Amino acid sequence: MFKGIEFDGKHSYKDFGLTISNPDIGIPSKIKNTERVPHSNVEYDFSSIYGGQEYEERTLTYTFNLAYREKAEYFYLYEAEALRWLMTPNEKKVLKDDRIPGYYFLAEVMTSGNEFKFVGGTLTVSFKAYPFMIAELREGNDIWDEFNFLLDYAQDTTFDISGTKEVTLYNPGVSIVYPKIVTTAGMKVTKGNTTYNISTGTTESYDFFLVPGENKINISGTGNISFEFYKELI
């Protein structure tokens, strides 16, 4: 089976018979916030002042091979069919690349261009995407067959609390993540010098985040609490 991409629920080869050449998922650029001390050669970098490095959106580029079968003008019909699929979404949609199993991008088509020749033709499409590829499986899963010894980290993300307990959550990605917190009772979660009051049920907030690497947390209360998050990689 030819490898391809799945975008907005449809696959380039399985649904359209398109093969791909020259795939390029790009690398996002860092956003640097620097200030130079006047009359000196010293420059300070404030890019990670809030705990993580920011990145520009990345560009994904794929060249689809549109081979016509009967008449030369059919190339444009195949192109129209492919463009209808690719250009219809007006927001970022899930894009899965068969070459990178277990991860997906959030992307939207921004530009396209074709090249028509007597022996066939190509359609090159560029997507603007969220900077990181996102894991399909959440951290703390116990699916051993999917474990990757290079990229994954075995850890607990669900805890039974009775009183106060210190736990460690490890963010194996390169970006700050904002976990969904699910509790069976109200609890206090302390990270660093900040304490968060977590209500019963599901809590999602940009106030509470995990930096890349180790995050030590103190939890006070009685009940069960879980942190649901997904690693994000370059």
C-alpha cells in the first residue's frame, strides 16, 4: 500500500488514488524575545520567561501525482477533485502522515500550484500547521505494544489522594501543555508557589500548565484525580 496523508477524514491514496512525492513536514522556527543592554555586547533572552519556548507555525508541503487515464484534460478534473478535498476546510483540521504513526498535525491548506505535462502532472500543496506534532495516545496510557523507547515516558497520571501527596508528572514533549484535570472531589493542587483550587469534575484552564521535563506537584484532598495530556514534539 502506498503511503500518503489523511486530512479531514479522507486519505490521499485510499480515497483518491493519489501517490505523494517530496513530502516535507518542515521545522518550526523559534520566536525569540531579546533585549540588548545599552552600550554593551550583552543580550538577554526572555523567550522562556513563562516556562516554555514559543514557535512559529510550521509549513507542511506535499506533491500529489495526478496521472490522467484517458484524455489530457482529465488532469484538471483530478486536480479539481483533490482541491475540493484539500481546500474546503476553513480552519485547521487533523492531518495524519503515514510516515509518522502515532502522531498528527493540525493544519489548513494555504497555497497550491500545479505542473501539467503530457505524461502526467503534479499538484503541490502547502499547509500551515500548529508548530508541533501531537501524540494520539495520552500520557499515562498502558498500551505496551505502542510504547516507543526513544520518545515515550512510562508514568502514572492518575492518583488516589487521602490527605496530602507529592507526585511527579513528566512532560516528555518540547512544548508547555495544559492538562485536563478530572477529580471525584474538590482538591488543592500546588505547583511551585501557586495553589490551584480544583472543583469536582473536569477542569481545563490555561492557568495550570506543565513545562517540558519534570513537574513536581503537591495534591491535597480525598478522592481520585487524573491529569490528561498529550505530548507535543517538533
